[in-house]
Amino acid sequence: MSKSRDPLDPIVRQEWLSKIEQANRNNILCHCRLCGWEWVDSSFEVQCRCGSTNVETISCWQFPDG
């Protein structure tokens, strides 16, 4: 069995992850599945104002421009 190798250099991978983290800062669309409230946050671990933690989170940079 062959070992799976990461094609990215560790330094390049860290730079890439850092840029994604920066893009997510204050750019995470949150949608409460319980009450329907939507807001933008900076964390994937959120709680809605209604108290529910059943929240869908999507990075805003994933939406296409246009």
C-alpha cells in the first residue's frame, strides 16, 4: 500500500490556510434552520439570537460575483 503524499509544501499550505482564515473573518453567512434568521459572522461556531445552534454556515467568498 502506498502512502498518500501531500502535494503542497508545508509553508505553501500554511500560507493558503492563513489566507482562507483571513477571507472568513467577518464573512461567514449564517442561517438559523429553526427561525430563519440570517446574519454575517466571523465564526463557524455560532448560536442564533433565538438560542438555536442548528445554524448553517457558509463562507461568503464561496459565492460567485455577479
